[in-house]
Amino acid sequence: MDWRYYNDGKAWLSKGEYKWTTARGTDKVKPIFWMSIWEGFFKTAFFFSTDVRDELLFLPLSDDANEVIKNAKPMGKTARFIPIVFGIKNDTQLNDVYMVAQFRKEKVK
């Protein structure tokens, strides 16, 4: 992951990408999440189509993660995307991030 410091947000930001080669040999890259580092914690943001909200809620996630998904407000010009942002302060929250990242990876293909 390449990290860059952004003065406007006063934080380090990076993009987690899924890279693969197709059967024809074409290299593909799709963003899975955005991560920013803050004092004492980090944030991981995923962007999904509003169509998959129900699928996300069926994942075996913590109650806190399900609340984040339920309360995500649609954004974008056509309000077709929802941002799922996790503020990670301890190890127990990582399972939710791993599970959502795996789900996102499966949706990319």
C-alpha cells in the first residue's frame, strides 16, 4: 500500500487494492477500501452500492458494525453508494473489517 499525507485532513491515507490477472493475462486492480491513520486509531472506509446493504447485514458482524451499515446514508450524485466507515481502536473490531473486505473482494470480480 502506498501512503500519502494529506494536509487538509491532517492524516495519512492509503488505498487497499485487490490485484489479479485475468485468464487472458490482463492485470486488473480494484480498490477494496480506504484507510487513514489518526492519533490512537485508524479508520477504514468501504464504498458499496445501496443494492448490497441487505447482503452486508447478513454477514456475521458485530452489533456495532451492523449499526454502522444500517445508519450509512446514501451519497453521490445519484445517491447510489453507501460509505461504511469503521473507526478501529482495538483488535476486537478487526474481524468486522476483515469480513467486509472479503465481501468487497468477492463483489469486485
